[in-house]
Amino acid sequence: MTTQKNNPLHGITLERIVTELEAHYGWQRLGELINIRCFKSDPSVKSSLKFLRKTPWARAKVEELYMKTQASPWGQN
């Protein structure tokens, strides 16, 4: 197994990212931060994963928010 030194998300699943962001921000705030329907209309982890796995631009926004959230103290955002 090779390591990916330049990939800060290596080993972190998309499910974990969505679950942690939802726990931190809640669906409503996530929908405000990232304007995608899967966070606004009947949101769930399952529906979000389905959408994000086939929509690269949306996944990139979610991953970017996750990295920003991890970089700052959790209570600061």
C-alpha cells in the first residue's frame, strides 16, 4: 500500500466527511454553505453520498469545507 503524502483526505471516506460535517453544522447550515439540493431538500447521508459520488464539483466543495473545518478549531466556524 502506498501513502499519499500530498493528499490530506487520504484514508478518509466520503461518508465520514458528510457525517462529520452534518454533525458539526447540521443540514440547514450545510445547505447555506454549499448550495446543493441534497443538503436542502429531504437531506440524508445516503442521498448526499449518491449525489456527491457522481458530481465532482459538488464533492470538491464538500471536501474543501471539510478541510477548512478541520484546519480551524471546531467551535470557531
